[in-house]
Amino acid sequence: MRVLGIESSCDETGAAIVDDAGRVLSDVVQSQVKLHAPYGGVIPELASRDHLKNVGPVVREALARAEMTLAEIDGIAVTNRPGLVGALLVGVQIAKGLAWSLGKPLVSVDHLVGHLLAVFLRRTNASESGSEPPSFPFVALLASGGHTAIYRVDGPHARNMRELGGTRDDAAGEAFDKVGKLLGLGYPGGPLIDKLAQGGNPHAAPLTLPMGRTRSFEFSFSGIKTQIAQLVRNHGIPKTESGMADLCASFQSAVTSVLAKKLVAAALRERVSTIVLGGGVAANRELRARTSNLAAEHGLRAVLPELASCTDNAAMIAYAGLIRLANNERDGWDLIATSATSLPRMTRKGRGAR
């Protein structure tokens, strides 16, 4: 089975073709970073219009790279939640039109489910060979620009995924981008902070760990942003390369240490032996290293997605859709785009360590 996936939840227009072995036959992403960079963040209306302009060429390019025609596709999967509704609507309408005209089955995919299953993707030209895919159950940290939460994953369907704790305010990726903006680094700030932090001292700035001393699996990143803002207000943006590297390293260390520690703690509480990373922040080098090292210290197996599978991409949507199609699930023409996720969330009382 080969499935065409379409992704347009935020600022990446993506189309990909994946087979039932998880092999990525093609994966095309049209980034909007340059479009939104002058504003320091994503402008929803601009994102929607750019998706509309690019989705056709991106789908055609995905087919060309896979050396396939639409007639050879067995089904179509599309992100329909959560995300920017206008942006999602573009992908949903294109997917519905293609499925109807071709007589192919259509399935929707929760964007978060796609990230949690991205670790199963296998890319033939990947620079990282990666390890064997995880077995269920596993505990996963999904950290991106819009979402940060820990999930227990007992199977490949949304009904098998349960949130153990999420962020109370900002997502980790959002914190990276906003701190990057405070430091005058530009947008997106995450990759730039990661690069600068490699030569810095992570203990240079006395930052308080964001919810680092609680037994809860919840997160909060608004406070550490405020700490950086206060440092900039009181001392200005670091004027030397070493000063900027030290501040970036201190911030990154504080965030990644909390993410990794809570992920491992959740796995130990759930008595699950495998942990997984997902989402754009999973590409962060320090988070990957911390997660692997901490897992080894506690006798856990850490499975990390290939770098190309971390950020928003249509291959993860195609694979998650393929799982639904293989289970004889289908969606009708009343499929809509929505900002609400389908994953169950723990109540406030039920979150955290028991």
C-alpha cells in the first residue's frame, strides 16, 4: 500500500508518499520561513494564501520524485487537526478533491499523532541510519513550536495515546523562538540558539529551571522567557560572541534538562522501557544527547526520529493515514478542519506523578 500524505497545519506545505513498510518514497516541503521572518512569527492569513499557491506544485513534485502517478496511489491522508484552521482548510480541500476525483479512500490525521509516529519512518537517503523502530508501549515527548506534552503510546491509533502531562502556557519551541527574538537572532530562533549554544557555558547565566523541581509531568516556559527578558533589560543583549553563546547555552540547558528528566521520569512511573522524541524540538542536538544519556543511566531504550522527520512533514501524515487505511477506516466528504486535537487529555487532577 502506498499513501499520499498532505500537510498544511502551520507554515510548511508538505506532500509525501509512504509505503506500508514506513519507507519514504518522496517527501517535499515548501517552507514559509522567509515569508514570516520579518514578523518574527507565523501570520495565519499569509500562511493560508501561501499554502493555496504551493500545494498543487508540491503534490506534483512528490509524485515526480516517487516516479508515480495519482492512479497508482492507494489512498490519501491529510492533516485536519490541530493547527491554523485556514491553513488546514487548504490541505483538507485539496485532499477531498483528489480523493473524490480519483475514487480513492480518504483519511484524516491528527497532526500530533503524526509526530508521535514519525519515529517509524525510514528514509532511504537519510544521513542517520537510525535504530530499529520502537515497540509498543512507549512514552514519548512531543515538543514543537505549538505543542509540548508527554504521552503514553500503547498503539498506533489516537485512541491508544494518552497525555500524561502538558505545558500550562507556552510550548518549548515557542519559547526558543521568542527568546531568539529577544536576543535579536531572528526567526526561527530554535536552530540559531542550538548552533550558538554549542560553544557556550551552560552555567554562565543563573536561570531557574522551568517547573524543574516538581514531580508533575507538566511544563511551563513563560517564566524562563521572562528571566531572559529581564537579563536583556538590565544588561542588554550580549555584545560579544562568547557572551551570546553563554546565554544561549544557559537557556537551552535549562529547557532541555527539564524536558529530558520529565520524559524519563514518566517512563519509569509508567513502567515502560522505551522513550521516544517527536516534534521540531526533537531536532535539538542537546535534547537528543540528554535524552539518550539519561535513558542509558536508567536502563531505558531511547529511539530518536531522523532529523528530517522531526519538523512538520507530510511523510508522518502519510504513515499515520496508512495505519488508519490498513484498519479499514475511512472519512467522508463532511471532513472538516479544526484546531482541536483528537488525543485524550488528562484532567488537571489526574496529571503528574501518582
